[in-house]
Amino acid sequence: MTSEAQSTATAAPDGDPVTTETPYPPVDPDRDYGDGADGTVDLDHLHETARRIADNVERVLVGKPEVVRVALVTLLAEGHLLVEDVPGVGKTSLAKALARSVDCTVSRVQFTPDLLPSDVTGVSVYNRQHSDFEFRPGPVFANIVVGDEINRASPKTQSALLECMEEEQVTVDSATYRLDKPFMVIATQNPVEMEGTYALPEAQRDRFTARLSIGYPDPRAEESMVDEHAGRDPLDDLTPVSDAATVRRLVETVRTLHVAPEVRRYAVDLTAATRQVPEVRLGASPRATLHLVRAARAQAALSGREYVVPDDLHAVAVPVLAHRLVLTTEAHAARRSATDVVRAVLQRVAVPHGGSDQR
């Protein structure tokens, strides 16, 4: 059974603090949060909605605010989230709680070795009444798709998500079907060292905007979990606190945040530096640079700023870049991790001057 209560932590996924700022700045309850003419919303409206979603998720995933924040950053950055950890630490609970917090279409796929690509995308079925084939959509046709234990399916089945995640469309029998927005894949996976798992192809890992690990709860939090959640499932009590239309407006708001040329160059320098590290066989791709900037915009929005600073890139660099790196055999032998490489790159690449205000 997946555990939902977690320990109180000040560290972010992989041990890096995500931010030292107030997670969600205070909101004026008397203020009118109107929509802009371009479909955006006020940043305060964004904070209020993000706070409601975060509070809802933390009712299930207790004591992990930074994990929840990375999930929100991924949602606002129009990305996909990969949750990697050992069984039983709350991976599926995080995915379900985030999905249930938004009033939109949600589907869940349990990945198994015998799952076929058509079981994910859908299939054309012959209709005798009309003497023609009709397309029956698969579970990928939803706003939020929860893929449980994605690396227990074969690479052939995993590849069914490649077009969906990158182009937000599905092609079956030469016909292309668009997916509704927002579209987000939240996938969980077990470490590849465990039995019955397949390593995700590099192309698929690169399509996930961020990867995070939840970690074990401390003994006190685990005792609290047994006391509070052993007799009931906290997911049963969750109700939506936002909807698909609101999330679309929040995403449009994040897109408008200013990124100065110096910050853009800094993002490019960070990803380019990962390709020059001797321990790395395959560095971050240009797609990783785009995801890094999008995630930094979302991070800045949640921090109450209309512009991105280098600290925003630092806050999301490990979740966004580490899972994309393929290390050499020598690096594995030396027990170097991709997280170590990203942290070293952050220390080595010069931060642009005047980073406190990039307007």
C-alpha cells in the first residue's frame, strides 16, 4: 500500500533547496482578481490558486512542500513530471492528489509488461453498422494522465507516449487527433535496479520536464501516518480546487514573464556546460534548455515576480536537467551521480551580473 504521510523536510528533491523565498506570497482577500484581455490572470490570482492546489495535495503528501512545489512548477510550465523512487513512499498518491485537485478529465494507466501501445493511445475498431472503422480513444485522451510504474512496460509501449508528450497529439492509422489543454503526464517509476523494470529510453526521459524523488518519511511522520491514515484513504476526501480553464489561464500568465537576454544566455550556458563534462556521455539537449526556461518562469511566478532571475534557474536546474544526463562507465564506477554533475555545473558557470533585477 502506498504511504501518503511524509516527513517534514527543508530539502528539495535530490537534496537541493528549491527556494528560500516565501512559497506562496500573501493574497489580499478584498482584491478583485480579474482576467486580462489576453487570457492571463493577475499574479496574485496565480498565487491563490497555487496555494489551494498545494494545500490540497499536502493533505495527502504530508510534510513535503518542496516536492509539491516542483509538481506545481511542472504543471505551470506545461510540462510532464517523472516521480522516481522505491515502492511505497507516495509516488502514486502525489500523482493522484494533484490530478484530483484540478476539475478536469483524468485517466490512469497501470503499465505492465503485456501492455500494448494501442492500450495507451487508442485503436480503430470496425463498426458493422456503418461498415467503417471508428477510432476509440485511449486513456491518453485526458487533461492529466497518471502513468503508474511506467518502466514496467516494454520500450515499445513506452514509445506510445512520445508524440503525445511532445506534440500534444496522437496519430493512429494516418489520422491525427489533438489532445485537450492542459495536457500533463505524471508518471511514476521504480529504480531500474528492481526486478521487472526497463530503463526509459533517452528520448522519453528528455520529454519529461522534471524528475523528483520523494524519499522515506522520518519515524515520527511515519507514526503519524499510521495513526491518521491507516483507517481511511485521504484521497477520498479530496475535492477539486481549480479547473482546466483556470489552469490554462495560469499557464498563459507564466508565458508572459520577462526573461532578460543575460538570463537566457545563462540558461544556454548551463545546458551547454553539461555537454562538456568528462563524466557525461550524453549532455542536456536544446529541449532541456527550453524546459529549463519554462520551469524558471513558473518558479518566478510562484515567487511573486514578473521576471526571471538566475536564482530561479538554480532552483529548478537539478529536477529539470539531472535525469537527462547519461554518465560514462567511469563516472558510475566513481559513484558520481547526475545530480552531482548538475551541482558542479551550477558552481562552475559564471552567474550574470545584475541578476537580482533582470527587467
